[in-house]
Amino acid sequence: MSTSISPLSNMNCDVAVIGGGPGGAALATFLARAGHRCTIFEQAKFPRYHIGESLIPHTHGIFERLGLLPQLRASCFPVKHSVRFVSHNGKESVPFYFSETIHGERARTWQVERSQFDCMMLDHARANGVEVHEQISIDKVIFENAQAAGLQVVSGDGSRADVSAKVVVDASGRACVIGRQLGLRSPLPELRKASVWGYFRGGKRLPGIDAGETTMFLIPGGGWFWYIPLPDDIVSVGIVADPEYVFLLSDDMEDAFTREVALCAPLADRLSAAERVGPVRGSRHLAYLNRQTCGDGWVMIGDARAFLDPIYSSGLYLALGSAELAAQCIDDALKNDDVSAARLGRFEPALWKGVDVVRRLIHAFYDPAFSFSKFAERFPEHRAALIDCLVGDVIKDMSAFTAALAQMTPPPPPLGSNIAKSSEPIPADAQRDCALASP
């Protein structure tokens, strides 16, 4: 490999952001507006493919504060008003309409085609003064006296450079640059799921405001399919289930996907006149957590922090939400010349509390004794809180809701409590799998 000097040599910035996805772009935009010099280093050349296409309504306020609502309103992205669950025998739940707990425009959101959406966000960051470098790989994060001090980067031509920064933000998604470098990333054994997905043209859509809904098709054994309408008559379809179930008859992802789509009768009916387009993609191991997510001079956001499960489409919201919260702490840290972990990580307790509410509901979903309809019937006073979970409004006191949930399904062990006992590395095949964000 060439060891020539990169044009990036001798670069310095206030905040170096690893990854130009929605989380990294949002964080850099907020900080650039606050007067800080932010630079994004993105390995790919946009537009590029990414999974994770369904937004939830609680992102509305973040887009408003970013100034992105005009672009989203003018986009071709289908509008999403609700979520619906379909049992394995075809019985459909009453849709959970976001307007039950939210009034006005905030009660709707969008199903986004990620290559377009991510370009929109990255271009918006540029327009707000963020410096963006694409096709730049991160060789390592540079530490000085245990504090992050910059990045060693590699350009597409193989030239290398050291970039100085006061704060390094890991927004690299499932690549988990800092997590892998410091050996912090561990699988979550209690949420061991695999996913395989593909795209179809011509799948059936429901009439009226239900045309853009996310539909979840449940399958025997605790697995499920997502069905997400996208622009240009495309639908995103994917299965999430135990790896032993998905790959029981074949280790080939395309074979497994084709078989399972055919076995899910209500889903197969939606796709009866559709044609699959593009390759089948997948990930054999979804859930993981970093044992530490903030340190002196560095912080993780979005999927670089953790990934639990895509069932509630929380991935993009948690990426954007953690980006905004982290940006506030970084702004404060830079203005006070204190980039300690304690100062950078002030947002983490509230964020983890919200994540744990989502996690509680994930575990409930996979409990055969639990169902949303049964919960709503038994605890009608908590139906609104259940919808709050589906829209992403969880960074608040949800103790009454989780107490009711515990009466129907035992709560899981504390998040990460069994990680220290597990020395299982991230499997090699998982490292090769496509990056997955929450659909």
C-alpha cells in the first residue's frame, strides 16, 4: 500500500465525525451552527445503499430544528400514518394510528429510500458549513494520554494523514470503529436474531392514508416480516427471526428468504403480482452493545453505540436523537474547554433510560404469552403509552407503563448484565454481512 502523504495532512478541526449517515450529518449540522468546525469522514461515495427505511413520528421535531422539513414535504417518500400487525393466520390488528396521541402534522412521518434520504441529510450538512470528505477510511482513532485526539485516515489513493480534533464522534453505524478498536463491542445473547431482506416492485398497497403504513407480518415461532412501501412502486420486505429458524434448511440467504416469503400466506398475497428486484441481503447477527460508549475526547452515537432489534423502527430515531443530545453536550464541552467523558456523556443516562423502555417492549414482543391487543384490552389506560413507544416518545418517565408491562411478561435482565460473562467475539460472518440499521 502507498504511504504517500494525503492532502488531508495537517488538518485540524473541533469535531471529527466518523461516518456521514443521518446521525453523523445531523450532529455535525447542529455543531456547525453553534460555531464549531466539524469535519465528516465517510468511507463510501454517496449515494450508496443502506437499509433502515422507516421513520417514526418523534423525528419530526429533530427535522424541524435541522431545517429539513421543507425537503421532506417536497420529497417522493410515502407518508406513514400508522403501524399494523398481522398474525400468522392473517388476522389484522386495528392499526395504531399516531394521531391517537399526536395532533397535527407531527402525527405523520415518512418511509424513506435511504440513498436519497442520506444524500439529502449530508448535502444539508454541507450547506450548513460542515466539511465533508467521502471515500476516506479510518485506520484508527489517535489517543494521547488515554484521550482521543484525532484520526488516522486513508484516502482512496492509499495516501495517509493524521487529522487533529478536540472531539471524535463515532457515527460509523455497525462498523463500530471505536468499539472494535478498543474491544468494547459485544453481542447481546438475549436478543439473538438474524435478518434477511429484499425488494419488490408492484406489491399491494392499502387504500387511503394506510397506503404508507408499516405492516408487520407475524410468523410461527416468534419471527416476523416487515413490509415498507417506498417510492417508485417498490416495497422493502424483510424477515427477522432466530438464526436457527432462518437458516434451518439452507445457509443461503436467497434460498431462505424465498422460502419464508412463500410460507407467510398474508405476505405472499400482498406480493402475488410483484416482482423481486435487486439482490437479497442479510445479517446473521443483529444485536450488540458497546460496554462503554463515551470517553475522554470521544463519544458514540446511533448504531455505533448499540443495536437491539428492528421491530419498532427505532434505529433512525435513536441515531438522530442521540446525535442531537450529544451535540448539545459537545457544544457545552468545547465552550468550557472540558472534553472529559463526564461532560461529553451527560446525555447518556436519559438516552439509555429511553432505550431500555424500547428494549422492554422488544422482549415483550418475542414473549409468546404477550400481544399488543391483549395488553391494550387489559390496560386500556396505557394504550397511549404503547403508541408513544411506537412513535419514539420514550425519553421521559415511562415507569407506569413498564410496570404494567411487567404484569404480562417478565422484564429482561438489566441491559448488558450478561455481557461481562460472555467472551463471545462478534462472529466473522457477521462482520462480513451487510450493515443493518433498523427498518
